[in-house]
Amino acid sequence: MEARAKLQDFFNRKVKEYNQPSFIASDPICIPHLFTKKQDIEIAGFFAAIFAWGNRTTIINKSKELMQLMQMQPHQFCLHASAAELKRLEGFKHRTFNATDLLYCIEFFKQHYTQYESLENAFMPLNKPPSSVKEALSYFHHYFFSLEDAPLRTKKHISTPEKGSSCKRLNMFLRWMVRKDKAGVDFGIWKNIQPQQLICPIDVHVARVAKRFNLLDRKQTDWLAAEELTNYLKKLDSKDPAKYDFALFGLGVIEKY
């Protein structure tokens, strides 16, 4: 118990170090922070999260480029873009994400926001709310690709726990939307998913740090590893385990721990 208390104290100090406004500018979360309207925050956050692999500066720059192509009004653009405005997106590309993927995402947002006020409904349907984030992510994947002529190639960009994926980028997006504290980094604009339900985003950097501190045994960086890590983090804070994403990310990516 003494060792866990020391670890908890160390991790809490690292959370405070990174979970503050100065963190925002160099992280993809700076993209949704460009906006104040809820739907703009959701759409900008979604794209920034989906783009979030590789160099962070490139992720931020490509996300800003997309927001500018959307005239810095992503919600209005998705709902009302003309054929000529959509055509201007045809040259957009970020790594393997291309215009085919982008135009499908925009069509999905148009269909969704015509019916619902918030993107939260894409994860938590009102008639039968999922009981876990795992169920919510599975529901979202089926719903997202329910439009006619959904491109098969786009599925590699939207992960699902049903295929064993860690769903790192979507779990990060959920953290942004759900967690709420006084630090000003995460938004906390969704209310039907609770912070204690969140799964900690995990990638090779986070997994490396987690193994170094004996928080994780699983070798593969997959959904089971994400659950295993989160279950340990709940021992440190049962109400807000995903806050330790700040500590693990900071130690792994920034401090190269």
C-alpha cells in the first residue's frame, strides 16, 4: 500500500504539471479550443483526434488547415457547404486520410446534426444508452458507417473495440468531451458519459511508461491493455482514472521516460 501511495502522489503531481492551460498550445486539443460553440468544438475535436498519430506539430497544422477550409465554422460548413465548397476539399490529405475519408465524415456530420444537437448522441443513443464506453464505441462505429456507400477505406481511421483495437484516438476524444475539472484543458461538455466510465487512451508511449511502473502486464497495445491499465488507474482515482493520461503521456512523450 505504501508503494501505491507513493505512485499515486507522483502521478498526481505529474497530472498537475501537465493538466494546465500551458499544455494546450502544443497538443491537438488546441484545435477544439479555437471554438466556443458546442458543435464546432465536437467536430474540430473529432478531426484533431482522428488525425492524432505521428508528429504533433504536423497534426496541429493539418487540423488548422482543415478548419480554415471549413471557414472556421465546421458545424455550419458540414450542414450547408455547397458543391463548390466541398470540391475545394479534394486536395486535402493527412498521411493516409484523404478527401474520400473527409467527404464521408462531412456527410455523416450533415446527416447526424440534421437530427441531433450534439455528437454525444452518436455514442449514447437516447432510447438505449450503452452501459460502458466499450459499448458506446462499438455503437458509434456501426452508426458512423451506416450511411449508404460508406467507403471501406475509411474504416481504418475509425477504430472499434470489436476488432480488439485500443481505440486510442477515440478514447482521447471522449476524454476531451467528458472530463471536467478546473484546469481548463478538457471541455466536459458531454453529460451522459461519466468520467469514471472513461478508458485511458493507450499507445506505445503510454504502454511503455505503464509497464515501467508495473501498471500493465499485457504485451499487445490493444483494447484489453487499455482496460487493464484503466482498471489499475481506478485504484488511484476511481472517479477520474483518465486524468492520469496527462501523467503517462507527459512521462512517455515529453520526458521520454
